[in-house]
Amino acid sequence: MTHDCSTPEFIVNCTVNVQDTCQKEVLVKDDGIHYRKSCASSGACLIASSGYQQFCTDKLNSVCITCCNTPLCNGPRQKKRPQPSAAITLTTPHLPVFSLYILLLLSATLC
């Protein structure tokens, strides 16, 4: 890459109450790794990320979509710091969240 995505000209403010999530797509192609970063609604991003989970392999033609909702969270990866041995790492289960989101949508449309 010739540009650092964390420089001010690449930072955008998402639309308040509409685009409440940062979305990052990582595509592995013949000519290298491509990044696409954008704003999205949380629902749309969760649907997209869960739909591409099976293609997120880090191999050629792999596509990974991730969502986050804090300022600059889809920027460059931070250098990993050694974790204290007593620390507990929490992970977010994508599929259960997606299933819950679908159930909420269905119940809202049926009421």
C-alpha cells in the first residue's frame, strides 16, 4: 500500500443514527491483500459479515468482513502486547448474534 489509512484524509465520520458501524473487508487476491473500509448500519454489517464467514480463510480469493463500533476501530491493527497469564480473552460469537438479529427482525414483522 502507498497510503496509511489512519491519516486524516482517509478518516470519515459515519452518519449519526444511520451508519452506526465501521465495516472492514479484507480480500486476498493474486496481486496482494486489498482493504475496503466503510460506514454501515449495524444490521447490514452483521448480515454481511456472517454471510462471508465461510469465505474468511486467508487463502487466495478469501473475503473477510468485520464490524466494529468505536472510533477508528477499522484502522490498522495495533501491535499485539503480551497478555498477562491471568487475563481472560473474550470473543464475540458472530453466528449467534446474527441469529438473534434475524429472530428480532422476524418478530417485529410478525407483530
